[in-house]
Amino acid sequence: MPSNMTTDGPPQGEVTFLGRGLAVMHGRRLSLKVCPHCSQRNEQRIADKGYRNWCAYVPTLSDARPVAAD
């Protein structure tokens, strides 16, 4: 199991949503850095709220996938 996977919740650390966008998971808290819907970078204070302000995208945690380590 990758180091950023947990057995009792969503993956931790950097995640994508079905291979698109970029977010960081800290426990159950999500910071949405790049939107998987419109592909635009999110402003930091909005990113930390877990959604995309401009296009109103709200991520689905069931779509979260860990970012593959190189």
C-alpha cells in the first residue's frame, strides 16, 4: 500500500480526482490547489476551504486518488 493511503479514510498528502487537478489532504481537510473541472489554480485562501471559487467545483472524496510517487 502506498505511504499516503489509509485503510480508514481518503488518501493523505497530494491527491488528484480521477487523474485531474491537484489537492492536498490533511486528515479529512482538503486544500484544492488546481481544479480538475476547469484546470485553473485556486487562490490559497479559497483552496483551503476545499472548493473552486470561480467554477464552483466541489470535489468528491470518493474520486480522490493518491499522486503517484516518481
